[in-house]
Amino acid sequence: MRQRVITGLVFTLLVAAFVIPSYWFSGIMIAFALVVGAVCTYELIKAMKAGGMRPCVPIIVMGDMIPLLILLVSYFMKVQMTTALCYYLLIMLLFAMASVVIPSVVRTDGEIYLHDGLITAAAIIYITFPLYCLCSVSIFPEKGWFYLIPALFASWVSDTCAYFSGVTLGKHKIVPHISPKKTWEGCIGGAIGCALAVMIYFDLIIYRLDDFNTNIVVFSLIAFVLGLIMSVMSQLGDWVASLIKRRVGIKDYGNIFPGHGGMLDRFDSAFFTIPSGVLLALIVEFFIL
């Protein structure tokens, strides 16, 4: 427990060392995403190979680099965030579709490598989409950095609340075949804790940042619901990572963070809350302002 808490604090400080300066220099967030993406890609490929899978590594590496080019071109074109996201979806989904058949085309032994192509395409989207969203929300909107905070940290707030709720109150298992330690009490505690944190943040920061056409009570209720959604997505992200680990037969993706595992173990939930946080930011801007 002590090691887990200390590592968690050190990890939070490391992330803050990138996130806080990115308020003034958005390029720092790109560097952060590149580091996280590179390490997570390495850990995911290693895990898949440990489970007997054969992802096409050159295609994955190429697929990881293309979003960076899309981001830079979009930035110099001075487009809106929604346009930048559309560029990513159109280009990367086409690339992922091509990645499904490329392994069967380039290998000349007459075998069909559909499974290898599918996991290659899935790995590319799994890693690049949330990190592209993270960079987009920090670069393109004028006040996007303030929406970046809950999108990035909601998952860890949810995980922390779920962990302590589960340890103190957990009795009823929720998905023992996927994650044996997860309980309904922990899930509910994580959701409520995350919802309260997001509501407080939105009330103190977001509501005062823009001129909203709704009163603070209604806005608080909306923010609370948004926090619940982000917590659900966070826990789904954790389950997806657990499914992969159980399928390939490993406990953790790595050992970079003692007591927490690898980089992917720390960002599995965030990979699901980051896109949902960006979507919620768009919803707030378009429908609540």
C-alpha cells in the first residue's frame, strides 16, 4: 500500500510537470503524448507477442507517426478542433482498414493473416486516438487547456476513489472473470468520487471561464452527470486493459512504476476518459453556452 501511494504521488508530479507548462507552451503536450505513446506501444506489442499474437510492428510504428503529421498540418492550417479530429478519423480509419489486409498481402506464404491485421489495426487506434484527442484539446481551442485537466485526471480520480471504496467496503464482485478485485462498491464509489470532482472543477473553473446561459445549479447537475459518464468510461478502459492482460497471460504491462505496473497500466483508463472528456467539452461549448 505504501509503495503504491508513493509511486502514485511521484507519477502525478511527473504528469503535472508536463501538463502545467503546456498551458503556456502547447508543444510540451505533444512531447508528453509522444513519450506516452512510444512506451505504451512498446508494452502493448510486447504483451501481444507474449500471448502468441503477431502484430505487424512496422505498420504500427507508421500508424503511430501519421497522427503527428496530421496534427502539425492541422495546426499550421489553423483549423478548428472539430476539423482536426475529422482529419484524424478519416485518415486513420482508412489506414486502419488497409492495415487489416496488409499482413496477408506482404507475406507470400499463401496463408491468411486476418487476425494479425485486425490486432495491428486495433493497436494503432487504441494508442493514437486518445493521445491525438489530448493534443487537440490542448492546442486548438482557445481555452482548451482547462478542459484538458478533467479529461486527463478524471480517470485517476475515479481509480483512486474506486480503489479505496473497494478496499474498505467492497464485498460484491462485478466482473471476476475479467478483473477479480473489482467490486460493485468500488465501482459506485469511483463513479461518485469522480462525478463530485468533475462537478467541483466545472463549477470553480469552467463556469467562471465562460459566460454560460444557465444557472449554477443546473450547470452543477450537468457537470455531475458528465463526471459519472467519465467514470464509467474510465472503468471500461480498465476492463479492456484487463481483458488483454488475461488473454495474453500477464499481470502487468511493465514495471516502470512499482506497485502500478507499466505506462499502459497507468493510462488504460485515461485512454477512455480523454476522448470522452473532449466530447463533453464540445457538448458544453455547443449546447450549454
